[in-house]
Amino acid sequence: MRRSFTFLLRPTSRQAAALAQCLEDQRQLYNAALEHRRIAYAKAQVTIRYGDQSGELKHIRADDPDGQGRWSFSSQQATLRRLDKAFAAFFKRVRDGRTPGFPRFKGRGRFDTVEWPKDGDGCRWDSQPDHPAVAYLRLQGIGHVRVHQHRLVRGRVKTISVKREGSRWYVILSCDGVLAEPLPATGAVVGVDMGVASLVTTSDGAHVANPRHLATTADRLADAQRDLARKKRGSKRRRKAVARVAALHAKVRRQRLDGAHKAALALVRDYDVIVHEDLRIANLTRSTAGTIEQPGRNVAQKSGLNRSILDAGWGVFLTILSYKAESAGREVIAVNPANTSRACSRCGHCARENRVTQAEFRCTVCDHQAHADVNAAINI
Ligand SMILES: [Zn+2]
């Protein structure tokens, strides 16, 4: 199996400056390569390919030893390949008869990841293995950077990426050959309902990962974005407001991941088979008739942003759940969620009136009463 591991980097201030410079040079390389392709196409209808641009790298580096020449050749190739992918996607959409936007220049703050495609080539994971208790990552042109390694890395490190999020730096290791670690069978099966008040409610009546703190951050993010919209372009206050929005976005991501990991871990530990609603189908119904059919379900609807943040949480949760389940030898099944919130889990009677409030379910035929999310989870 292939898995990725993300760790916080703890660069010195000199290393942080070098990381920022590396990112900036890679951004300029990306933009220059994009400009090259645009001009060649506009002036002469010539399509420049990855191979052409990669071939020129040598000269670019030789002409700029204190700039582009400082960084890993392979990481620059990875940046050019990224541009190539953007173009491939563009041309595919054109062939499909759509009218896509041309690949865009990356502005400052719009280019936040650099990849080193092979461990040992311009980069080295665990570069000082004899060092007790502390892990280091060596990056060409930057040095040995301390890593906050909060868990064990399994498998073989293939690619190494460095990502900036606000003022923090992260390393993402993509590893091959990670062995599954099957858990002992429990003989238990569970249905889960994904909601807003609780990320997950199980058919056994447990509410897992209450994302209230996430909603709080989402509110603060909405405030920060309104604040940002009022700031004058190019002003110092605007720059500060941009940084605040970025920091809150990063916080939302961390909280979402944290909640998703906890919920998925709890399910995988306790159940052999985990059944959830198929989000692709659920989203179709939710966006149109959802509010009428499930009146209380959209408590976060007061703000579109808030809502979308919680929505995205379900996708993240299912991705993590599928990884953890595969690794533990558990089975995950997606089912059509039609009527799961309106049907009675005891007698099967299906009516909108069964759903009394957001939290309360009472069947109008058999008088079965339950927490609405638990009822839905049993149906699932
Ligand atoms: Zn009933």
C-alpha cells in the first residue's frame, strides 16, 4: 500500500528564509515556463512540451548559479511536470468540448508546495539517523531541517514534498510498501450517519466527533473574510488580514483532520463492517430538496461558508476511513441514502412527518421514538 505521512517542520529562521526563497524561485520557474508555452503557442502555434522545458533547465541553472542553480534539479523538474499536468488537463477539457480557463500564473501565496520526486536526490529523509530522538530532513540549498516526527514512518520513502501553510512548514512523505496491520475480528457491523451536530452517529447510538469547535473556527473565518473584503488593496492592513484568513483556513484543516482521524479510528477498532451513505448521491439530493426533506439537518446553513466547511469534513472523513479500514482489513460499504432520515427503522413507514425536529424522530404509525441521526444510521 501507498501511504503518506505529514510532519511539522521546525526550521531555524535562516532555514525558513531559505525555504521561502526556494518556493519563490520555483514559483517563478513555473510562471516563466508557462509564459514560454503561451508565447510559443500564440505567436507560432507551437506546442512546447515537458521534455523541451526540462532540457532547458540545465542552461537556466548555469546562467543563475546564485538563484535557480541553488535548488535541486529534480525538484525543478517536478515543478515543470506540474505545469505539464495543468496543460494536459486543459487540453483534455478542450477535447471534451468544454471551454476551460487557460492554465494561470501563480501569484504570491498561490504556490505553496515543492516536490522532490525521489528520496536521496536533492533531499534526504532522516538525514542524521544517529541523532537521538530528533529527526532531520536534508534539503539541497536549505540544510538539515528539524522535523517534529509525532509518529513512526512505515514503508519506503519515495517522494518528499514541502508545503507552506500560513507561517508553518510541513513535510509530506509518500511511502511505498506499507504493510497492512489487520485487527482482530469483532463480529460487529455498524451503520453510520454523517451529520452536522455530530460528524458521525452510529446505529449503536454513539455520537462521534462533535465538530462544534470547527464551527467556531468557521465563524471566525467568515468574520476574517468580511474584514479582509473591507481592506484597501496593497495596504499593510490588508496583508495582515490575508495572513489571518490563511491561518484560520489552516486551523480549519487541522481540526477537520483531527476529528476525522478520531472518528475513523474508533469505528475501525470496534467494527468489521462499516456502512455509510454514498456522499455522491447524498450531495445531489441535499443540495436541491435537502432542506425541505430534512428540515433540521442544515443547522449550519446560516452561513454558506460554515456549511461548506462542514460538508468538506465528510469527504475528508470518508477518505481517512477508507485508508484506515484497508490497513486494518475492515470492509467499508457505501449505500444510497434515499429516505434514510425519513423512514422508521422499526416498521419502515416513510414520511416527512416522522422527523419532528433536527434531533427527534417519532414514527406516525408505530410511535417508535429515537434520536433522528441514530434512526438514520440504523436504516443505513
Ligand atoms: Zn414505525
